Amino acid sequence: MSDKTLQDLRDQIDDIDQRLLELFNQRADCAVTVAEVKREASEHLEDVINFFRPDREAQVIKRIKSLNQGPLSDDEVGRLLREVMSACLALEQPLKIAFLGPEGTFTQSAALKHFGHSVSTIPLSSIPDVFNSVESGHADFGLVPVENSTEGVISHTLDMFIESGLLICGEVEIQIHHHLANLSQDASQIKHIYSHQQSFAQCRRWLDQNFPGLERIPVSSNGEAARLAKEEPCAAAICGLPAVEAFDLKICVENIEDLSDNTTRFVVIGKQDVDPSGSDKTSLLIATKNNPGALLGLLQPLADNGISMNKIESRPSPDRKWEYVFFIDIDGHQQDKDVIQAFSELKQQAARFKILGSYPKASL
């Protein structure tokens, strides 16, 4: 390739970058105008302004992905567009997002994946603290883990929904890769390992084979594990890349999780209902009456109305010993006709019926 041809290509890239800049700012101008229209409408109708619309963002990303002809992948296009929307939304109303901290956790990664990097993330020390922050208005939304493909549900999150009035406004899925990291990158110096109990469970076989004699010390999060490993030369942490980078550790061994497709699902919690996006999920909390065949009676309306149930979990009832509440995820939105009919029938069968929210389905 000649120097002239290379310079022509660079000039072409410079021209495209300039046009992208102009288009980015045109989109930002539109976002500011949208915010002004929303504020004017709110003053007349005395409504609460919802600057962040999960249904609208899901529709925009789905549409752009459908138009993509490469060479960028659909996922990469979606990620880039999410960041553009995040920056534009920050001009309308900067969002505060509470998450299960500290810095460098997978939950923070989930928050940034869902909202983009133009939000303010607030690390909190427990799942109840995240719920309380959103309920009190200190945060606009919260991010909490709800289940892992290897270890199952996060019971603390489900239990919070029993009494909380918050809704599920979205979901995020992240493939989890665990690394063994310390200050020196010398594994022979390691005397004990810090990590979250879930991470120890997800790396159990690898640890048993490679470090069977080392003490495993569970802590509140992988971010906390990385912080402790930074302070102790003889310690290591099992954590993700964000925590490695946040605490300036070095990776001794990459990807030590037992299953390569290890995935964690997170939910976005907030106060607003989410309109249909065209590809939605609805979460329910149901308690059965203490009758024979009560659970079957709860599930039958879903089958009769052609509704697919993709998850059911039970948790002990806080009200009565040896009785249970069920958390159910179904395909569809609570405004869909078949879902409305099924819910009408469910309410007649259930001792307790609560819609936790309808929201766009996640994609990896």
C-alpha cells in the first residue's frame, strides 16, 4: 500500500469522524428538546417525569441491530449506541444508580452495561441498602443480582421483594469470568484467598485441584476481596477484571470458573412502570392457599392462556411457618391480553398476588 493511499484512507476516516461528531451533537440537541417537552407536559399534567424509558431504549437498540450489516457485530453496535444514549440522557437528567458494591464488582459492570458510563454509580454494602437507597429517592434506580446459572437464586434479593414496593424495571445478564489475582502475580506467595461465597462455589473444582490446602475466606463481595488482597502481600482474591483493575492487582491465573458459560442475571429496581417493548418478561410473587393442589391451580391459568413460564422459585413465607411464596417469571407484558386474562384467573386462586414488574428481556 502506497503512502498516498494510506493518507487517503486517513483523510476519509477524519471526514467520517467529523460527521459522527456532528450527528452525535444533533442527537444530543434532540435529547435536550425532548427533556424540555417532557417538563412542559409535566407542569400541565402534574405528572412525574420519566426521563429514562427502558422500553424505548430497548426498541431503539433492537431496531438498530436489525439494520446492522457489519462488519461490527450486533452486540458491539448495541454497546456503542447504549453509550450514545447514556451521554444524551445525562443532558436531560443525570441518573444516580445504586449497586451492590464496592467498586469493581460484577454488579457495577451490570449497571454500566445497562445504563452506559454517563451515569453516577453509588456503591452500597448490602442488597437491603440498595433497595433503601431507591425507596428513599437517594438513587433513581438500583442494580442487584438475582440468580446465577451455576449456583441458582440470590435469596436475599428475592426476600426483599416480599415487602418492598419497588418494581423490576429491567434485567441484565453478564458472563462471569473469575481470575485469581494478587499484588505480585506470583502464586507461590499466596497463603489464603478472599472472595465472595458464590465465587468460591463457582470455582470449587479448580481450587480443589490447584490450591487444595489454602484457606478460603469468604467476604461480602469480590470487590472487597480485591481490596483486601491489595493490602496483604500473602493474600489473593478471586474477582473479575473490573476489580483487578480498580485495585491495581495482577492476574495469576485467568478464567478459573468451573463452567465456561457461567452467567449472572441482575435486575434493575425502581419506582416506575415500564411500557411494552415488544419483547418482554413479567415477574410475579404469588402465595398459595393452603389447599390440596393449590400450586397446580396457580400454574393452570398460565398454561390455559398459552403463557410460557421460564422460572419458578420458592421462599419461606415471612408470615407463616412452613408456608411459601413463589417467584415466577413469564414471557409477555402485563398489558398483553392473554396475560391480563391469566392474571385475572390467578388472583382468584392465590392467597397473595403481586406483580413485581414487566420489563424488556435481557440479551448478553
